[in-house]
Amino acid sequence: MKIELCLLAAASAVAAVAAQGNGVLPMNNDRDAVIKVFEENVYGVRPKFDGFVPKAEIVQVERIAEVGAVRKTVAINTMTPLGEATFKATAYFPEGKGAVPVFVMPGFHQSIREFDLAWKGKMSRWPVDLVLSNGFGTVTFDYNDVLKDDAHVLDGIERAPNAWGAISTWALAVSRVADWLETEPLADKSRLAVVGLSRLGKTTLWAGATDTRFAMVCPTCSGLFGARMTTRNLGGETIDQITAKFPHWFTPQCRTKWCGKDWELPFDQHWLLGAVAPRLLAVGSAEDDWWACPSAEFCSWECSRGRFQELKCIGNTTYHVRHGGHGLTPVDWEEYIDFAKKHGWAERTTP
């Protein structure tokens, strides 16, 4: 019943959009312009990184016979607002399948035992066994290894009003994983997906919107400045709350320009969802995740569908809301895997 009530609230919000004149912006289908708007106002503009030399070194290869998989550990470098950093990514590929589609997940810190046994289903956020059994590969990394998720992490450095923040930094690390996967013979580089939860759902959307190598983008319970429409909030997080608690996530002027102006923004997140088109977009919500406001996430997704329709690929976008609260669960993963299969991802492997 809760899901029905959630979607009823969403339908009401969508009706307000359809009515026009209600303060909801029409869709902006100029992808380049949309990316620039969000660089300047939300996630920040990245510098050019002159002199940066990308590196990716495989440091360990293991065979996990119980699930017929190969596990690779790779050290990858990236840039951050504090300089160069190196993080460890862990990848699983089904053995003997050739080059397979890969789900990349920027992840939270996990206990070593649960992380090492992810292939046994010990991590509900990263159900490696489920992914492998469907013929796909998957990669994750601890986002704190890239840039510490601390409100004061960028204190003491000079930041321009439009300087990049942590979400853009973590998204760049996601793209650095894609750089490595393009060289990895067990990965099908034409079928890379990115999946993330909460703040890493925001990261997922920004990485997927800006890096077209990701053929599928799956922000989950991503909330404000993720998949959620800012101007259709029903009791969820506000710009004031998010930028006060997490100032390092965003460009400085996200707070100085837009704090208290949630209902007056000259842009909104449905634009960014539309920037994924014509690639695959799968948005996930949870009925009890009131802080992320699932009705506004649905509204944003619904309003973005016009872009997919315009490009004649309306089947390339999907939305689901599941029972329960904030999280990334096997139910969400099953939705994303099924959507990928619907688009033929399980049918193509290369020897």
C-alpha cells in the first residue's frame, strides 16, 4: 500500500508539471548546455590535469573456483582537489565467458571479511554471486580511498566559486575504472554500467551523465542532487541541509547561490537524467526513503522521459520503487540486471 501512496504523490507532482505554469522547468535537451549548468552550479568544474599520467596496475589475480570466477585487484591513480591519489579496485569476471558486460559500483567502506566473501553473497549492496550467475562482471572500490568523505577535507585550499567537489572527484574515479576496463580483455567495453547508492547514487548519475562510455546508469535512492527533482520535494532534504552538512560534496556556489531557493532553481535534475539518453537509464527508489523523497525521484524520471521519446528510445529508461528503506539491495540489482538483459546484454560475449 505504501508504494501505491508513493506513486499517487508522484502522479500528483507529474500532473502539476503537465499543467505548466507551476514553476516546473520544461525539459532542456541541449546535453552540452545541461552538463555546463551542473558543473557551474552543483558538482563543480574539473581542472585540466596537465601532466597527469594515468596508471592502472593489476596487483593480484585469483581464481574463485566455487563460483567459476576470476578476481582481479588493480591499483588505479586519479586526480583529486588535493592532488593525485591511488585507490584499489576489486573486479570479478565469470570464467570462460570471454569479454562480458560489467557493472561498476563506487562503494562504501566494508568490513574486510564481508568484502572478501562478496562472491558468497555476504554484501547485500554488492551481490557478486548474483551478478556472476547472470553472466556479468562487476567492479567496486572504497570511495574514501579516493577522497575522504569529511566535511573539512577541502578546508585550507583555495577554491573558486565553481571549483569541483567530492562527488565530481568520486565520479572521476569511476571514469578511471572505465579507463582500465577498456584495456581489460575480460570486459566488454561497449557494455559498462554504473550503479551507486545515496551520495554514491549522485556520483553514479554525474559519472554516467558526463562519461558516455557508461552504456547504462543506475542511481539508487540518490535523493537531492541525484535523481530527485529539487522543485518537487515532499518533506525530504533541502539545499540548505545538504550543503551545510556536506559542503565538500559540491561546488562552493551551490550553497552561496541556491541555499533557500529550492523551489526557484533555473535548472532541475530531470535535465541531468535526460542527458543520459539515448543510453540506458534505470532509476531506483525505496518507499520508506522519505529523506530522498521517492515521489520526487519518480517525478524527475517521468519528466526526463520526453528526451528519450524525442530520440525514439523510450524503452531505454525505467524506474522502480521497492519496499523498504534507504539502501541498495539484491532486489534493486535484479531490476538492473533484468533491464540489461532486456536490452540484450546477456546475449553477447566475445571469446
